[in-house]
Amino acid sequence: MSITVYTITDEAGRECSKCTATKKAMDRRGITYHVREMTETDREAFKKAGHMTAPVVVTDTDTWAGFRPDKILALTGKES
């Protein structure tokens, strides 16, 4: 399964806290993913799709925004 985590950073180069939490949760569960810095074009497309916060996670079958432990756990195929 292909998983991409679109992240944002502030002017000082710090990644958003939800972006960091999402990546750490995936790392703990051994989930392989790719990270992309969200471009302005990406941002506009995600807003049109209703995703108003970062990160935006795109998989083969799902897309979501923000830190979603439930969605991350579902990627492992486990219930808890």
C-alpha cells in the first residue's frame, strides 16, 4: 500500500505538531510512508476536498486530515 503524509512547516522550519504525531504513530506501528512538504497547489486541492488541517494522509483507499490515531491503527489491520 502506498501512503503519503503531506506536512507543513512554519517560517522557522518546524513541522506542525499533528504532522510529527502522525509520523511518530506510524513509525511505532512499523508503517512505511513517504513524506512530502505540502505545496500551495496541494493545499488548495486538499481544501477543495474538505481537508482543512495538516497533515493530510493519502493512501490507496483513503484520505484524511489531522492526527487520526484510529485511521493509523486501521492501516495495521489490527483493532487495538
